[in-house]
Amino acid sequence: MKKIALLTSGGDCQSLNATMRGVAKTLYQSSKDIEIYGILEGYKGLIYGNYKKMEPSDFSGILTRGGTIIGTSRQPFKYMQIPDDNGLDKVKAMKATYKKIGLDCLVVMGGNGTHKTANLLREEGLNVVTCPKTIDNDIWGTDMTFGFQSAVDVATTAIDCIHTTAASHGRVFIVEIMGHKVGWMALHAGIAGGADIILIPEIPYSIDKVIHAIHNRTEQGKAFSILAVSEGAISKEDAELSKKDYKKKLKASPYPSISYRIGKEIEEKTGQEIRITVPGHTQRGGNPCPYDRVIATRLGAAAANLILKEKYGYMVALKNDDIVPVPLDEVAGKLKMVDPDSSIIYEAKSLGICFGD
Ligand code: F6P
């Protein structure tokens, strides 16, 4: 008998259920006697012992469903080692739940923080296999995370819709795109949606360069401009500040997010009418796109195959269209950022897209 638990952690995304279905179908397909458990609401469930036994029928009809059928929560890595209000040692508590169920392996689906905790559990002697989940596409060691393409679809649709209204009114529109500290989503949705200016954290912008690009368009007779701005975009001056000072500055800022600050500056310097659109969590919602369903299913199947071979301590990753195991300790704590000198940036610039640098 093999006992496996599934755990989804951090912000949800569109193909978590497809991944769990991939794991479960592959395990049930094997000749082994399998029991699958669902840890409820991410690491919280593992800490406080909230889990349920899953049945094969739980995995039917979920390939196309967004969100996660076992719930999720945010438990950042740094809080894992801090006892809770009742003095409970969370790491000990997680190990106790694992032992109580009698698990052979925990399959964790999550982003960067989730991977740090998964690696911590591995160091503590638990058998762990992980799958790279996040709309941000910022997990080191994989070419692509599941959830990314579906979120890019939503963000692109938002830019597509803005195009017609921006053109009709001759306005400057800013579409603020999720992505946390990296610009993958803004870069891909910006190119797919035909944005004129793309601002990402990896390429600090000068507001004068942005305004110059808008002026250029006006001179060419184009009354509207569309900016795809990553929520983590940063100006050249701010990029010079220490992390601490920048955090302080953000806290004191009167603007709800970077897009509003950029919008105000453009308005003041150009006199043009500005509108800001924030698709926000719609980018993480809805059903997974076919590409995500495929990689999520493959990653899930690959995770299950590792378990069947009793190969633990790995993240399954997409590399050159193959799914390969990457040691968890190589992944944990690293961020995959957009390389400002990469070919995609070069091509985007050669089209005339302004990055504000
Ligand atoms: O990591 C995924 C993500 O959607 C980021 O792009 C975004 O910054 C963050 O999560 C939002 O988090 P929350 O759902 O906690 O508001």
C-alpha cells in the first residue's frame, strides 16, 4: 500500500486541478495499492491536521476546472519556523500530520515560498515531490510554470478590449499586470496584446523615455497609446534605493499601485487623458487554457512516476519540451527573472516596443 497526499499552496491558478488529476490518474493506473489524501488549505492543513481521504471519483471532471478542489492558503516560509499563537512548532506539527497519516510521499504544488517550505520538509526527512505552479512563471529550474499561459490569456484579453476603447477616445491606457517581482506576464501579454510600452521590474524605466515614446506615437498620428505595466515595475531612481528605503517609499506613496503613479506623471507632463485598468485576480481565475492543461497533466503524471520509482526530493520541470526531475535544494530560494539581454527583449525592442530604458 502506498499513501500519497496532495497539497496546493500559495496563490491559486488555473491548472492546479489538472495537475492533481494527472498525479492521481497515473497512480491509480499503476498496479500498486494506492491511497490518496488531500491536505486542506495548503500547509495550514498539514500544520493543523486538516485532511481528507480522496476517492478516484474526486478527480473526475476536474481537468478544466480552475482553482483547487482542496483549497490553498499563504503560509510564507519565514513564518513556518515561528511557533503559532499557542506556541505550536509548525515544522514539528507538519511532520506529525505526515506521520499520523502514514504517508509515503507528499506532492506539493506551489510557487517560490512553497518550494522553500517543501525543501525544508525534505531536509527534515519527509519524502516530497513538487510541481511548479504560478501565474508568475518565476520558478527557477523550469522553462514554464503551469498557470502562466492561462493568466497571460486573461491579461491579453484585457489589453485586446482596451485597444478598441483607447483608439476610439484617443487616450493613454495603462493595463497593470500581475507577476509579483518579475515581468514574465507583462512581457508576454504586452507582446500578445500589441502594447506600445512594456514596463517590467527587470528593466527599470525612465518616465521621460516613456513620455518620449508616447509623443512619438502622437507625432505619427496615433492618438492613443497602451502601456502594459508589471505590478512590480520600478523607476530607474527607485532601483537605486536600498530595498528598505524603497519599501518605505512605497508605504508612504499616495498611489494604490505603480500604475497610478506612472499615470499621474504622464498626465502632468503631457496633458493627455489617462485611464488605468487593473484586471487583478481575474488573471488567476477561470478555466485553464489547453496548453496549461497539457503541461499540468504531464507534470502531474511525471510526479506520480517519480513516486512509483521512490525517487523523492525533486521538482518536476519542463525543459526543452521534456519533463525532467530537478533536485529541490537547487530550486528553493531562487527566482527566475526576465533577462534584459535575452532574445525576446531584443525582438520586442526591434518592433519598436518601448521598455523605458
Ligand atoms: O503569485 C501569484 C500572484 O497572483 C502574484 O502575481 C500577485 O502579486 C500575488 O499572487 C497576489 O497575491 P494575493 O492573492 O495574496 O493577493
